[in-house]
Amino acid sequence: MRCIVTGGAGFLGSHLCESLLARGHDVCVVDDLFRGRKANMEDCKGMPDFHFVLGDCADISKMEKAEEKLNGVDIVYHLAAINGTRYFNERPDLVISVNLRTTDTVVKFASERGARLVFTSSPEAYGIQNVMPLEENAEGICPSPHSHLRHSYGASKYLGEILVQYAVRERGLDGRIVRPFNGYGPRLKGGEHGQVSSIFLQQCHEEKDITLHGDGEQTRCFTWYSDLIDGIVALGELDEGVDGRPLRGSSFNIGSKEEVSIRELAEIALKVSGSISEITSGDGHPGDTPRRVPDTSAAEAALGWQATVGIEEGMHRCWEWMLAE
């Protein structure tokens, strides 16, 4: 198939491109490199079936250029978005603008061409939840913006899902939605605008204190990147579920069920790195979700999907990659 991958220079996007190329698909990335890196696509460069368009996928001309390079398009994997918890609070205007403009353009583009669309949403779209595990149709609650602005990202993903479902119902789009839970692995950003697993390992590498936000008792289910990619690819490739269900208009949670507290994650980082760093506590981000666990039964039944890599093994692999880099 001829595949456009928006955000294909990012963490998950670049791994997705490699998987699609290995499976014999033609791939064109559209990425403005705001958070993505050309180095992430190094293994794709030079392959005859790989193409790259530098630019914002909210600009329809960039999507049309990608289509031209592929001589048409069969499927769009839409991953482009502004992510990172600090951005949610510090630049909610940017998060909302980028995430909605890109999704609106991509949804219209795919609809007009009769292309399949896989929209990468987020469990943040559920807002605040008290009942676990999270089911696909769970109803979320977003707190008042008077309190904090964290849910700028989750709200943008929620509205993105609305745009997809509207196009499915009114424009005939073959749209599918996937919600990856806390992906991690090689190429995941660290630093102040990065994700927690990479931040902790980077702090260990630099022999700095590991800084928790609050008491560190918040829990997440961290999912190895290649497990996520397997689910995303399957959702794009399958015409119907392996159990026979229609996939058009469907949404799936994909994530590990191994629930780990952030403090436990810090302890694992120390263990795999052998670091003598100390674990310290600081101010948390406002509105931090205390617990998040996915119900993946739908993905298991329809996509034949399951997580395979445990958190300690995955963090060890990340540490080895960091040392090699």
C-alpha cells in the first residue's frame, strides 16, 4: 500500500515507517521537524520506497506533495501532534492549534481521496477517570480550566476523534482510532519536554538526581514501542477484524497491563543503569492523572494484539541503546 505517515520523523512515527517499509509498503513522511528529527529516519533514507516532505501537514499542499511522490495514497497514518506534559501547561494554545489544524486537514484529505485513515489518539482523551481499566467507550471528565490547563492535549485528541467519527458517518471515511498507552523505547525524547522513562534514564546517565513529580505514586502502564507499532500497523492493514468485526469507525486501546508507579519506574531506572543517583521529590504538574490502566480486550479480539515486553526488560533495552548512542 501507499502510506503517508504524518509525524514520521518522531519517536513512534519513525519506527512505524521502518515497519511499513519492511512489510513492503511505500512510505512518505510529512513532518515539520518541530519534535521529530531527521536522524530518526536514518535507516529509511536511501530506500527506493521511502520519501520525505518537510512541512506542516496542516498545509494541504504538503499532503498533496506526499501523494504525488507516492503516485496516489491508500492509507494515512496520522501521528503528527504536539506532545509532552510541559507543553500542555505552558503552551496550551500551541497544543490545541497544531493538533486540531493537522487533524482537520488530514481527515478531509483522506476523505476526499477515499484513503483509509488511522488516527493516533491518546488515553488523555478520556480526561480524568476513576474506574479502571479504561474501556474504549468510557466517558471522561475534564476539570475546569480555572484549575489548570493540562487537558489542552487530551481535549484536542478528544475533538480529533470527533472529527474522525464525523467523517466516518457523513463522508464515507474508512477511519480507525488507536490510543497507545505510554509508549517508550529508543528515540523517545528526554529533557524537560520529554517523557518520563527517557528523562529518568538520562538523569541516571548524567548521575543527576531522579526527580519525581509529587510522591511518585501515580501509576502508568508503559508499553514497548514495537508492541505499539504492531497494533498500529494491524489496524491499518486489516480490512476487517480477525474476529470478523468491521473496523471502520472503530477505536482501540493498545497498552501493557503491567501497572507501575512512577517511583517504581525510577527504581527500575536505577537498577538497569547501576546509577548511584538519588530519588527526590518535587512539585508535580497540576492535574496529573493518579492512575491509568487500559482495557485491551477489544484489540486482542479484533487485531490479535497483545503486549509482549515487560517494563524491566524494556528499560534495560533503552539503557543499552542510550549507551550505544
